[in-house]
Amino acid sequence: MIFREQIPEQHHPLKPGGATVNTMALGIFKRIAEDVDATMARDPAARSRLMVILAYPCFWAVLSHRLAHRIYGAGFYTLARLISQISRFLTGIEINPGAQIGRRLFIDHGMGVVIGETAIVGDDVTLYHDVTLGGISPSINSASQINVKRHPTLEDGVIVGAGAQILGDIVVGRNARVGANAVVVRDVPPGVAVVGIPGRVVKPKDACKDFDAYGIPGRELPDPVARAIDGLLDHISRLQARVAALEAENNLNGVHTNGNGTPAFSNGDDDPKALAIGDYPPRSPL
């Protein structure tokens, strides 16, 4: 008889323990492949998967964060923070190990990106360099702010342009766009584009469906400040036309005006109804 070597039970490929390990390994490699493919899909400069793995800091920053986040969840906060700081030194991207990062995150260029401890980033999110997902809680009594949501939430498909600052416990809705250098301190509805300081909506809901580099939906981007000024100028023009019409009507009725729409009295005195007793010294008798 030929006796086959007995495989230890804990390493048997058909046992539940071994299947769990294999499933976890497959899941990890699947996540890594997703991150690489996401970079290839959104950056034309990425010519190969090998280039992404060897030369893209966002790949290593996200990979390091996934490790640090697991260690953070296990309660080893100092070790997790140490890993994140090493990653920051090597990549220029700082992701607090407590942050929750979704799948297929792409950080283009990456230098200067900061993601705070309680930030939540959904799937298929794109960030550009110098983006901050920060908190605005006061620095006093920091012990009371532990485990309190202080940083923003980016839902799936959000694009944030370079230099944008998203601050506080706010929500940027699904597929929203935040333009470069915008400062956002309020919730952003899904599917809109926000630019400026403070951030203002310049594209209506669900208008942002395509990938918009740097969060700018097209070259013909309306300026909300210029639009507001144009509205004020139009209002002033209408008021001036109305005043001119009233002056013409008064002239037809024999009431002369002094140029600003108010009646002018023939004796040169001010309107007696507009004066209160004691406002002016009495006139000297002639």
C-alpha cells in the first residue's frame, strides 16, 4: 500500500480555515488590481500597469493606508500612525489611518493631499494635488472630539480639483464636482459642480455625468460672482428707466424735479414735510 502524507488540518485547502485565507488573499489582490486599473482608466500618462505600480505615489499611498487602517482598527494607533507618516514621507500624501477609503480611489499627482481622521471617501473618487479633507473643530478640549465626526464625506464618483479645501462634517453628494481652489464648508447636492470661495453651485443637479478633469465641467464655466453683478446692473438699469419715466410724468403734470426724482420747490426751500421742528435754525427776517 502507498500511504499519502497527511496534510495538517489547519492547512488543508478544503477546510474552512484555509478557504478563508485564500478568499482574503484573493480579495486583497483584487483590490490592488482595481486600484491599478482605476489609475490606468483616468490618467492618459499611465502607459502600463508596471508603471503605475513602480512610479505612481497614489498607488503606494492607498496601499499603505489599507494596511494602516486595519492596524488602526485593531487598536494599535501609534503603529498605524507611524505607517501613515512613513507613507507621507515617501509619497507626499497624508491619509490618516482612521479615514475610511472606498474602492478605486485615484489621487492624481498627489503631492500635498491631506485626508483627516474621520473623513469618509466613497468608491471611484478622484482627488488632485493639494486637496484637503479637513476638520474645523476648535483646538480646545480635543479630548471631547475623539471619535466625533469632524471631517467631510465624499460620496461615490466625486471629483475634487487641485487645491480645493473641503472642511467640516459635510457631505459632497454622489458624482458632484468641486472645482480647483474652491473652499467648501456646506453640503454639496449630488451631481452639481461647485467653484469659488466660498463654493457656489454653477452647474445644476445631475448635469455632471462625464469625467471632468480638475472638477471643472467644461471650458465655458459661468462665474457666479459675475452673474450676480450682471443681475445687479440690470436691476439698476431698470430702476433708472423707472425714475426717468416718473420724472417725465411729473413734468407733464407741472411738477418740476431736481434731477434725482424728488420735487423741487419754486422758492428754493426744502420740502416742509421733510423737516422737523428744530432741525434747522430759523431764517433771519428780511
